[in-house]
Amino acid sequence: MVILSNNKTICAEYNRLTVQRNYGNGKDKKFALIGNVHHHSDVLNSYPTKEEAVAELEKIYAAYQNGDKTYAI
């Protein structure tokens, strides 16, 4: 599935997505949704809580299960 980042500057087919703690970016960006392709990582969006980041990851997974070819964050 091809994923477009929140700020519309990154678009790729990621082979792994993770939620990670995002240090040093303020209260509204404590957790990041990271896309990995080969040996490269991109921050697709940042969230104030882990729950919000995981909720976005779950939406991506649901779209993948539905057979969607693309997803915009």
C-alpha cells in the first residue's frame, strides 16, 4: 500500500509501520508514526498521545485489509 504523509511531502510503499516515542518535539508531537522502506525511515505524522498514533496505525491496517492501494494520513 502506498502511503502519503500528513504534510503531503512523502509518498512511498512502506514495508513496516511503527509508533515510536518522539523526543524533543513539544507536547503536541510526543509520538510519531514511522514508515520504513528498505533501510530508510520517514516520519509520516506526529501525535500528542500514543493512543492517537496507534488509532491512525489501526486505520491504515483496516484500509490494507479492505484491499485499498493507497492511504493518505
